[in-house]
Amino acid sequence: MKAQTMDGCASVRLLVFAEDDEVLPELTAYARSEGIGAAHFTGIGAFSGATLGHFDPATRVYGEIVIDRQVEVIALTGNIGLHDGAPRVHAHALVGLPDGSTRAGHLVAARVRPTLELFVTVLPGEIRRRMDEASGLPLINPD
């Protein structure tokens, strides 16, 4: 295990996504425009559809779960760090289907309908991601 202390004041931002917004591109663009190098976030809302993923270490590939219907976002959580100097969003979602069943996984893509309310806690400093040879993934690597 590695650890990194992130001393200083954090700031909290409320982002309210509009209908038809694509979550990951919008959040990445916001992080880039605000110069965010370290943050974590949580949110609720609804999607008109989403693609979730589950990582298979044997193949080093994300299997996809495509959800082509309206779902409630029960929980959306993740972090923002830097990979090759640019903001990289890593998010996981738990969504509820109309019958009460759920799906969960790594957020690959999602379109908002009608809204998504996200609280982003911006931290001082930077979280850096480096390519991990064993997994083939850009993982957080505390200095």
C-alpha cells in the first residue's frame, strides 16, 4: 500500500447536468477548464442509458453491460486525477431499473435524463495516474 497526504483546504462544487449531457466528456471538460488535478465526487440523478464495465484481469479488457433504458442513478462515485498531464475521470455507478433490480460497474458512458446532481470535492495538489504494466490500466500512483 502507498499513501499520499493531501494537506490544505478542499473546495466543494455542485455540478448539475442537463438532459442529454454525456457525463464523462462533460466532467472531463470541466476538470480541464478549472485546472483540477485532484478531486473526488458523488452524485445522484437519472440516465436515459448507460454502459457499465467489469474488468477481467485475465484478458485485461472491460466487459460491457449496455443499459438501453431509463434508469435511476442510485450512486455515482469516483475521482479525478491526472494521466499524462490531463484530467482523467474514474467513476463507478449503481443504477436502478424500473423493476427494482440494479446494475453496477465502472462507468464507460452515460447520457443524463432529466438531471444529474454531482458534488465534486476539489483537493489541493495532484493525483497522478501511471500505466500499470500488470493490469494495463492507468492506476493512481501516490508519490
